[in-house]
Amino acid sequence: MRMTVIGTGYVGTVHAACMADIGHEVLGIDIDAARVATLAAGRAPMCEAGLDDLLTRALASGRLHFTTSMDEGAAFARTHFLCVGTPQCRDGAAADLRYVDAVVESLAPRLRPGSLLVGKSTVPVGTAARIGRTLAAVSPGSEVAWNPEFLREGSAVADTMRPDRLVVGVGSADAETTLRTIYAPMIRAGVPFFVTDPATAELVKVAANSFLATKISFINAMSEVCAVANADATVLARAVGADSRIGDRFLEPGLGFGGSCFPKDIRAFAARAEELGAGEAVAFLHEVDRINTRQRRRTVALARNLMGGSLADRRVAVFGAAFKPGSDDVRDSPALAVASTLRKEGAEVRVHDPQALDNARAACPGPAYVGTVPEACEDADLVLHLTAWPEYRQIDPAALALVVREPSLLDARNTLDARVWRQAGWAMHSLGRPQDDGAGSGSARSGGRPVLVAGGAS
């Protein structure tokens, strides 16, 4: 089939490349000419596993092209996927639909008879119905459907090609047939295909994100209790997660969630529920949000306490800037939020990240950003592990102890092997686990000047 994909951010770029790879003819559309040129050259504008290879293959097949022209897109196909961003409003919690509305305003008068506009953007329930009324007035015979995405940054290609489920909210048999044809390879492979109305499809996405965010904040709330009860939240999480009714995914105590989805989606969902008169039903989401942001404050407070009550003039190394491993996305990054606060409290902060340094430098220019772990840690009084990149689990803690001023580490993600680090002389601290008494601190240091790590992560 022929289709356009309007908006080439994470969702649009991945969707366009994947649809071309399974055999469809795809035209990606974006108003950003520089981004279109980058994509047309086979380079993804974001860090995403497998995406560059997928783009190259799709472009070489002749089935994928990119343009800035909406006229060209409207003439190219009758099926159009809407993949633009829906950020949080600057003056409130609701979703900002200006980009969605701009696309509809531009595309609707140009649509060919019988066109189908398929929304993938995360929107407040009722958006599809509103767009449908616009199409009825401007492009009679065209219709709207909603097909939410469930991508995880870092595994977006796999999540598109082998999704857990496909959800389509349609208003006609023709729209359902079109979407079944588009996703035929996935359906043949056994992917569950849910057909519903557009409003339910819109709600599926925000309900899923709200549940996952709630699960993360629940275990972090338990970690607060564990901290004052001298209990271990990581063991608690494993024991609770062993219950098949609960499961252990997203039940990992730590610094909490960030990124471009969970924070703004739960706020927008709560705001929309208030508009509909159902705010009390999702009032718990406000506490989910508060718990999540409190984890950042708890991390800073623990770092401050470890430094004797003040971070002024202390050197702090930070492992991680991206909001999660496998991505260079720093939007609402807990790691950057903590690094920024540490600096505001007077610390000299050096940040390392395997992928996100350029984006972090642009978004948060205060800290120093360095290319290797030893550079970040040289003469550090404290090391903070804030993004759970696998590279950090490969660090040789004994070698790194020779670089820092004090071998003291705060593992805010609870993914480093505390036993190994303690054996190497480090005082280990974390959120929701019994704290190191510091007895081992300094035992791995040798006389003379510290030396750089040999064989450590870079």
C-alpha cells in the first residue's frame, strides 16, 4: 500500500522505515528541511538501535522517500499516519495539540476523496472525534482512525516489527480493512489485533502509560519506607514481583521515570479527566507524579548528606545524562535534573554518558560534559550512578578507586554489583537499601597521585 507518515520524530521515523521495510511505499513528511535531508541521506536524527541500518535498507529499496511538501503527500496516498508530538502545555498540565491541529488544517483541504487519516500521536480522548468533524466539513468522504503506538525508546524498531499488540480505533469496515492490510505481516505472525472505537483506542495508550508509571512510583514509595525501616527495597521488589499477578517488570526501585512520554502523558490524562468530570477517578496520578519527582530530591538530599551537609566546592561525578539507557533523549531526564541541582548547590559536576552528551550540553549547559569515565571521576568526592547504561556495569571499581579523591558511590539505579564495589574499597549508597557505614572507604587507594582507569568504560 501507499501511505504517508507525517512527523519524523521517534514515532514517525521508526514507523516510516518499518512500513517500507515490510513492503509498503512510504513518503515521510516533515516541515524541518534539515531533518528531511538527514533522513533522505539514511541517517537517523536520534540514537535508536538498528534504525540507521533500517533506513538505509528502506531507502535503497526505493519504497521510502522524504519530503517537506504536504501537496506531494496528499497526492501520493490516501492513507496518512499522523505522528507529530503532543508536548505538555507551557501554562498547564494538558497536552498541547497545536502540531496535531496544524497538520489537520494543512492536510484536510488537500485530501483525495476517500482518504484515511490514522492518528498515532498520544492525544486526549475525544481528539479523533474532533478531527472527524473537521474532515466531515472540509473533506467529505474522508475519515479518521486512531492507532496508538507503544514504542520504547531504545527498542522502537523491535517494538514496531514485533509489537505486543496492535490497537485500531475505527469508524468503518473500510478503515479496519485498510489497517488490517497494512499490518498483515504482524497479524499473520500472531500479534493480537484489537479493533475498537477511536475513543477507546486513544484511552488505551494513556491508560497503559499511567499503569506503568504507577508501578514505578509504587516501588519507589516502598523504597522510601525501606529507607527508614532499614530494609532492602531491591529484595522486596523481587519478592513482590515473583507473584504472577504482579510481575517484576517496571518494579525496580531507583531514581524514577522521565522522558517524553510518562511524565507528560499522566499529567495530560489527569487534566483531560478533570475536563470530562472524572478527575477524581485518576486523582492518584498526581501522587504518582509527586513520588517520581520526589526521588530526584531524595537523591540530591542523600548526596548532600554524604558530603557532610553541603555540596559547595565538592567535586561530583555523574554517570548518565539520558533519561534511560539505549537512547540519547534527555527530555525530562532524572539524571540531568539531579546533575543540575547538584551544581546549583555549589558542586563541581562532571557528567559522562555513552550517547547523550551533545543533547545534554544543549539542554543543560551548567555541568561539564566529558567523554570518558576517568575524566568524570578524577579527584571526585562522590560518584552518582543515574542512568543504567550497561557500560557502567563493566567498570573496574578497583581501578576507578585510584582515580577519585574518595571512593564513595551513590547508585540511584540499584543496578551495580554492590558486593564487588565494596570489595574494591568503595562505600556504597543507594535509594531504599541499607546504607554502607563507610568502613571500606579509601581502602583501595594507593599512595601518590591517582592514575587513570585502565580498561574501564569510556
